Amino acid sequence: MQHGIKRRQWTKDLLDQKREDDEKKIASYKSLVKSMFQCRDNDDYTYEAIELTTNLLDMNPEFNTAWNYRRDIISSIKTQLDLGFWKNELKFTMIQLKKFPKVYWIWNHRVWTLDNFPSQQLTIWQGELTVVDALLELDSRNFHGWHYRRMVISKIEELSHSSLNKKEFDYVTSKINKNISNYSAWHQRVQLITDMLSKDQITDKVDFIKKEIDYITNAIFTDAEDQSVWFYIVWMVKFPTIRALLSKEDYSNFLRELKDNALMINADEVDFSGKENVWCLKIVLEIEIIQRLLCEPIVEAVSKDYLEKLIKLDPLRQNRYRFLLSKLP
Amino acid sequence: MLSPERRPSMVERRPSFFSFQQPTPLIVPHLAGIEDPLPETTPEKVDVLIVGTGMVESVLAAALSWQGSNVLHVDSNDYYGDSSATLTVEQIKRWVSQINDNQIPCYKNAKLYVSNDIGPNGKYQSRTFGIDLSPKIMFAKSDLLSILVKSRVYQYLEFQALSTFHTFENDSFEKLQNSRQEIFTNDTLPLMTKRNLMKFIKFVLDWEQQPEIWEPYKDKSLAEFLVDKFKLDKPQVFELIFSIGLCYNIDTKVPESLQRIRRYLISFDVYGPFPVLYSKYGGAGEISQGFCRSAAVAGATYKLNEKLVTYNPETKIATFEDGSKVEVEEKVVMSPSQAPEYSYNMPEQKYEVHRLTCIVEKNCSEWFNNSESAAVIVFPPNSLKSGNKEVVQAIIIGSGSECCPDGTCIWYLSTTQQGPRAEMDLDAALEAMEISIIRESSTKIPEDDNLVQVTQDGHSIVNSFKLGQSFKEYVTREKVQLLAKLYYTQLTNTPPFNVVNPALFDHSQEQINKFIPNASDNGVIYTAMPSGEISYDEVVTAAKVIYEKIVGSDDDFFDVDFEDEDPMAMGNDGTAPTYDENAIEDDDEDEDVDMNRDDDNNEFVGKMEI
């Protein structure tokens, strides 16, 4: 019984065997390539030629010439191909993608196939959205996945003449809830809110913004070390549309409470570990800059103090801090 | 004579799925006394004789056999597993009488009730139940799991996820909230509490590297540390200590409890959103049997119904009850549960573990998450009517584990409380569980428009008269049907708050050189009986310690190099597979786990179907 026998002196035999197998594979590959070029040079745009490229691409999906040739053939015999062919083409790219998820040529071919689908365009692209959903389930922080998602969504919106913003917003929220450190999800949130506000898709804007403020406050208390959250907050604080939508009083309160929370969190951090939280220092800085710009009264200004701290704590950006220091009244 | 009935074996039940990446179907090796007949004779000479086929002994047998030692592994019972066995109801009946006849060392006070519904004329057949004598849960990041992967014994087993941990507080069961995700989305936690909890979680994941934070508290209890340093409140403190840390009482010291809490948190998300796994078809009984099969492949000889009578360290001859003898070149290792008469060298088993196991006629699905079939309930100190000083821990196993038929489940309760109080605590916990499952599974209070009314100024009031009626009605409607109830006390020499201490074995080392006249067990190394510990934590440590005593060092403990059946089973680009035999790497390496090797464990991790 072969099961679980302790290995002995197999390695040399194994290597020899492997070399033999490799040689066979190389020969077969080379002959496939030769055949393909022959066909192409003979202007062979038949269904059989597609098979040739299939075998070749199965062995080496990065051979872009083969993809191009394949697309040329498909385009020229378009009228002879039925829906089943196109569905198989999608299946083919999916099989390849599972083996080689990072090869751009396969993605390109998939998008080309989706774009050229002879019918049921909307259904096809909606199906693609579920594919992206599954992808992002497996790796929710893959920005390639998110970029692809935006592309798919825009195609669906184009074909259906509707906006998916609200649904996407809920999707993004669920992704952030699962993992606050999902930078791509926060980034998408920015895109969505900007778009929704500009297209007037939010009924009670002030309420929406106030809920958003609660959301990010919850986030910084749950994890004050996560950069994704802080980048988002800086955007929120500086985004002119938000400032314009809130009343002067509401906006002042927003800034003031955020500053108080940041100070509280920082004080707690110093108390616990003796270290300052650089993000807290930075956000307070940004707030005070805006407050000065708006000629707002600043309660217990700490900018000078914090800038001096940041010069030491974040030496990479020390020149910026020195510059800001010089600009203080 | 072999047992009249036993559970279906690993070979008899095929794995419930097939891995497409396996070129040939898995062959589970046969084991003497199950698929193969018992050998008529035993070898004349062996390197190591191991007596008892419990967890520690079986892991040891496999480790030694793969290392090259010649092992004879025997058990006086007619089943495998010894103190860790998984038995049918009939086997349990027999086991209980044996305890009450003083035939099984280290067990006492066994009481059993079995309803007529279980039996040849009853609703349920005895062998459809697999009852663990030593119920355990396995952490996803643990040394046992590493060994299971390294030795490939995991291939004979199937595991299921267990993600539900309930804490019993104020007469109700609260589900655990421990991940950043749950803390973030929890609407009831105040903001500063969220921050404090997260601070602690981040700290504990790396606690050994931050002595400046915990060392000032190293002799204090964890509760003090959590309140002082992290400003946590009682509910969070209790959850962390008792449900996540699975500690036994409030006095557990800081370093031990931090280790236990960390163990839970790092196990989370290794294979999925759960920290713990449970073995299907039976827990420790199946796993120890798996290691025996592995040992058999590596050359160990197995014999059941073989009772050691005496060992003579001078002649190195071990004698069995049937008259056969074997010469043992190196060492004799024995479980205290197999100790023969006149075993004066056995260390005192002075700690008690009290257990109460019930078969309940309810499917208890209200307690399980999604598609899981098991849960853990923890009763912290002073949460029960009996005023328990020690924790009561309960594992609930549903029928999805194939350890009991549909519509039933098994409740394993245990406590490290010593003495007669223990039974009171177990009974109180049982009662609380019965009330809870009835409440959760009974039909809801009927939607009655007149039950809740809204007054003119917007307040809602409940028609208390009607509510009272509803409650009265459903409380008397149902009672939990117990199909079986088993009490027993198991003795151990592992103190209830420690994992096995290597120093415990030095005790027997002194005695190896000091022979007690007329003792039947001079020169024998005793293993440790299972303790009250709910996880398998102690097993590998204990096996390693003994391994080292025999072999000299534990460097090559399970350092096995398996020949792959198919050397052509290579990656697409023609290179040999570079996977690590260890799906779990050591703590000091990267936390990332290579999931590709655990095809068989993907049963519960969602697979992408496109």
C-alpha cells in the first residue's frame, strides 16, 4: 500500500522523469504555436482555428497574439455563431481566470466578450456583477476587483438607464461593517456620496450627513489606528458640498465635536500606552485650519503644540509641518 | 471477545464528499479489532509498550512509530479510545456498571438513566448515538490541528465549525461579540467601551511582546487587570474571561488567561468566521482512533482486550492477563485508567472532573449558528441558582454531527468544582438550559392586537393580564424530554487551571529509579488523565514530554516526510507542488494560512460556484 510511506531516495528519479515530461510539453507547445501562425498567415478564419487558439491559450494564457487572432476569427464569423458559443466563451475565460487570476489578457478578452454579446446585454452584465460580488467576497480589499466593479456598474447603468448608487451605497456599507480597514470600500463611499449629492438622489440630505457623522464617529472609536477611516474623515471635513449643505451652526458643531472626540481618543491613548495618536493630531490640525479660515472661534487652540509634536512623530512630512507652523498667526 | 455493538467505523462510512484534486480515492487503513481481526500473538520484543488507547497515548504511538520505534499498543477494553472513547448507549451502560464494580481506575460515582425510547424496541437505536467520555473542542490554531495535518490523520476525519458561544448571565443566554466587526456594528455598546474592547483585543493578540503593560499585574487576576488597565465593565470582563478565555473561575492569573483569550482570537478566521472545530461522528474517540490507524500504517501492532498485569523493570518483561509476555527494550507508557492491581507507583489523581451528559429529545437548532450543529454555553461563577463558585461549561452537539439521530442532541456539562457541590452546579446548569431551550423553541406568543396598545401620548403599554395568561399557558405546555442522563466523576492529576506541566512527569522519573517492592508498575511512565480542559490543549504537550523521555529530544516529533502517491501530481507549470505540510505554521511565523492544502476541510467554507 502506497499510502503515507516515508520517502526514501526518490528525488533523482523524480527529476529525470520531470525533465522527460517537460521536454514533451515543450515540443507539443512549440508545434501548436507553429500551427497557429500557419493558420493565421493563411487567413484561416474558421471555427476549427478557434480550437487551435483554445489549446494554445490553455497552456499559455499570456500569449496575447493568440487572443488577438481568436478575436479576429470570432469577429469575422460572427453570423455563424450562436448564443451558446458566446456563453462558452465566457466560461472559457472564467476557467482561465480561476487558474490565472492576475493575467490582464484574460480579463481583456472577458470584457470584449461581454461587450460583444449578441443579445441579452443587460442580463449578461448583471450576471457579471454577481461574479464581482463573489470575487470581492473572497478578497474584499482587492482594488482591481473594485475598479472592475465600477466598470461593470457603469455598463449596467448605461443599459438600464438607471442609477445603482443607492444599492451600491448599501453594499459598500456592508463591506465596511465587515472590515473597517477596507480602503477600497471607503474610497467607493466617497465616489458614491459625491455622485448621489450631485444627482440629487438623497431626499433628506442633512439627515444623511448627520448619520454619516455618527458612522465615522463609531469608526474612530472602534479603531483609531485605521488609516482608511481617517482619510475618509479628512475628505468629509474638507468636502465643500457637505459644508454647503449643513447650516453654519451644524457645521461648526460637526467640527467641534470631531475635535473633542479626537482629543479624547488621543488623551486615552497617551494614558494607556504613553504614545500619541498621530491621526488624531492631524485631524485636529485640519479642523483648526478650517476654523481659522471660517473665522470661527477656536476653543483651546493646539495647532502650534501639535505641529511641533508632529515634526518629531512624523519626520517624513516635517517640512510640511514647519511650513504650516510658519503660517500660524 | 469483541464488543457486541460499536459505532460504525471510519472505513465503513465513506467520506461524505470527494476531493477532486485527489487522483485516487482515500483508503482509510484498517485497524485490528475493528476491520481486521485481533492478532493471535503479540511480538516477542518491542521498543515501546503503550497501554491504553486514549488521546495522549495514541498521538504518542503514532509519533514513535513514524520515528521508527517498534511499538506495541494495547488496551484492556474491547474498544479504542479508553478515557477518550466515543461509545454507544449500550456500551455506556456496560461502562457504568464497570465503574460501579471498581473495575475502571480513575472513575467513580457513575449514575445512568436511559429511557425506553432507546433500545431494540424503542424509537432510537443505541448505536446511532456516539457519546464522548471526554468531550472536547479543537481550536483552529492549535498544536493538535498542526499534528493532524502533519501526520495526515485529518484525512480520516471530518470537522465542522462551531462559532456560537453563549454566556449565561442574569438568567439569559448572551451570544458572544468579540470581533472588530461585531463591536463596530453593535448599537448597544457605548463608544468608549468599543474603544476599550478593541484596545484589549489588539493588545492580547501580541501580549507577550508588551510586558510593560501586563507585568505589573502578573500575579493578579485577569479581572483586576481588565478593569484597571482597560477600564472594561463586568459584562465584557465576564465574556472575555469565561466565554472567550474559557477559564474556570475569577481568580485565573493574568499570563494564563491572556494565553487562553489569545488562543480563541487567533483561531478566529483561520478557516472561516469561527474559532473552533468539532469532529464529526465523535470527538476524541475518533481522533485517537485516527492516530492509532496512522501508527498501524507506520508499523505499530495493535491489540484490544489485552490487560497488563505486571511489568518487571529488571527483566524488562511485561506480562498480560492472557499469559502472553513481551520484552520491552525502551519504556512502558501507561494511562492511569489502565493501571493494574498493585500499581503503587501511580501518581495520586487528586483532582475531580464532574460530568453530566444528557441525550435530549430536541434538535436545539435555536442555539446553533447557520448550518452548524454545535455550540458552547458557559455559566460564569455565581450565575446559577446553586451559587456556583466554579464555571460550568457545556458543549451541545446536534444531530448534524452524526453523533445522534435527527430530533435529538447531546448536552455535555462539566465543572472543575471539587466535591459534592459539583452535582448541584451541574443540575442547576441543566435546569437553566432546559428552561432556555423550551422558551426559545416554543411557539411565539400569538400576535394579539390587544396585547400591546398605544396611549394617547404615544406610550406603548402591554396588557399585562393577557401577557400573564400567555406566559402561564406556554410554560406548562412543554417539558424537555431526556432520553438519557449520565453522571460521573473522572479523576486526574492535572490541576484544574493548568495545562499539563512537564514537571508532573519528573515525579515519575524519580520513581523510575526507586522500585516499590511488590508493585506491578515499577519503571512505568504514566500519562495524564484528561483534565477539565475543554480544548485538546494538553494532549500534544503531554505526548511530546513523554516522547522526549523515550527518544531523547522532541526535535523529530512527527517530522514525517510522506511519499506522494503520484509524483506526476504537479502544478500546471510543471513544478513540484511547493505546499507546506503544515497548514498551520508556528506562532512566530506569518499569521497567514495556506488554505490550499485543506481540501477536506472545505466542507464548511463557502466555495465559489460560478
